[in-house]
Amino acid sequence: MIAAMKAKEPTKVTVLRGIMSALMNEAVAKGKGPDGILSDDEILTVLTRAAKQRKDSIEQFEKGGRPELATGEKEELSIIETMLPTQMSQEEIVAKAKAKAAELGVTDKTKANQLMGMLMKDLKGRADGNAVKAVVDNLFN
């Protein structure tokens, strides 16, 4: 935060303040108080939620014909993504999905939801839920 302030990066400062606020709100919501310490999973959840909000905003601004607002959201998203673990590629998700399907014995769509749940638990934070869903749907088509 201090480095961003000294470098006069207003967008980065704004994003970092927002993330710090969201982390404090999450700690309070979990009953840990404003100075509570969150686990890595809880921090990852907050960062993922912030990134998802930015993606949704970008989509809405572009649909509404406001590309200048979408540009600001894209900048904020790129800053948040530097704090998140690197996302898995489509090929890596497919490989994990096939391995998990074989492990669970899932061969048709009837157990696709079970497979989806187990994959999301394993890939938490490393793969987007929509990408995982698309891979699972393609496995059984």
C-alpha cells in the first residue's frame, strides 16, 4: 500500500484499500473482530469475490456501451489478479477432470454434479468455476 502511494499509483491504492476493507469486513462477519486474522482460504475467497465482481462489472459496462468505465474495471482486475494464484489452463482443467472422473467412476451425466463439486473443491482458487463447468459438460457430450 505504501509503495503504491509513493509511486503515485491511484488505481492500485484504491484497489488495495478496497481489498483491505473487504478483508476486515470478512473478519467481522466470521466473528473474529476487525483485527482478526483470516486463513489463507478465507483471504482467497475474498480476492476471488473481488475479481468476480470486476469481471461482472466489465461485462455490464460493455453491454451498456460504456467502454471507458470497463477500462477502469479492467485495470482493477489486473491488479487483483496479481494477488491470486495463477489460473490453470483449459488443458490442465480437462486433465484434472478426466482423472477425477476416473477416480470417482463417473461415466455419464447423472453424476456430473458430484464430479463438479469434487473438482471445485480440489481446484479452489486455481480455476474459474465457469471454465470447470464447461469442461465437465463437454466430458459427457
